[in-house]
Amino acid sequence: MTISSETGPFGPEAKNYGYINFRESEKTIDGENAKVAIYEIPELKGLIDPSKKYCVEVHFDTSERVHSELGLLACFETADDEPLAIQIIESIKFDSATK
């Protein structure tokens, strides 16, 4: 499993890429609003690394604790790893201190 992060602003949302089995929901993670997307990358999109065929992606908007837009992506080889990826994403904790 590969975990990566990026700070925003972000480009087009994941739903605009034509991923397979795309699901999106809004959640609260450690008190912050988050948009979570779960999807499979189709072979025809030029998938280079088959170990990253399935992904769970989360985006947080800017808040007092999330100082700029934040995106995290967990990608994995088989759909069986989805629960672990979701667990990792949902375990995110933000520093309670504010700037």
C-alpha cells in the first residue's frame, strides 16, 4: 500500500476521471469535514503500477487545524485491502493547536 499527501488547491475532483466503481461520501474525521472517494483505476487509463489499482482518497478543506487544503491518497493492489486503507484514512489526527 502506498500513502501519499498533497496540499491544495486541488485540480478536478476524482469523480471527473471516469474511475471504475467510484463511490464518494462526506465524513467527519477528527472533527474536520472530509470528502472521501473510493475507486478503481481502469487499465485503459495507462495504469503504470498495478500495486496502485485501487484507491481511497480524502480531501479536507482549510480550517483552524487544517491550515491549507489537504489531500491524502491510499492506493493498493487488491480490493481486499480497501478496509485497511479506509481505517488508515479515518485514523488521521490533527494537532489541536491553532496558528
